[in-house]
Amino acid sequence: MQLSAEKKLEIFEKYGKSNKDTGSAEGQIALFSHRISHLTDHLKEHKKDFSTRRALIQLVGKRRRLLNYLQNNDIERYRAIVKDLGLRK
């Protein structure tokens, strides 16, 4: 699935500092979460798609590392993004 540019801008505008702020940890985590939910839905239907499963596992790892970075450096930003996205550890 190709994520549309409008959807990416919407995600970065909502969770980042602005729609141009694509490098913030919050924006990246939100983008990864959106992609993870899409791939999870795909794998529910296509159980033997192992390349997508591998991509999903890599995305979860990237998101986890970013969350760990936020947790270690700025706990308030970490708590805010976890609450906004409904993530749990």
C-alpha cells in the first residue's frame, strides 16, 4: 500500500510540530503506527505473506526504538504520544 502524500501530511501535522516536520520522533512514531495497523489488517487476510510479516516486525522494532529514545530523553513527550496513539508497553 502506498501511503498518500495528503495522509502523511495529515499525520505529521497532527503529531509533529508542523506538516513539514517529518523528522520529529512523534511524527515518525505516528507514521509507523499507521503503517503497522495497515499491515496487521493485511496479515489477518493473507496469513502466509511472510515478506509482509517481516516488514511488520521491522516496523514494530523501529517504533519501539523511537519510543525508547523518547522515554530516555523526554518522558513528557513519551507519555503524550503514547496517550494520543493509545499505545501501551
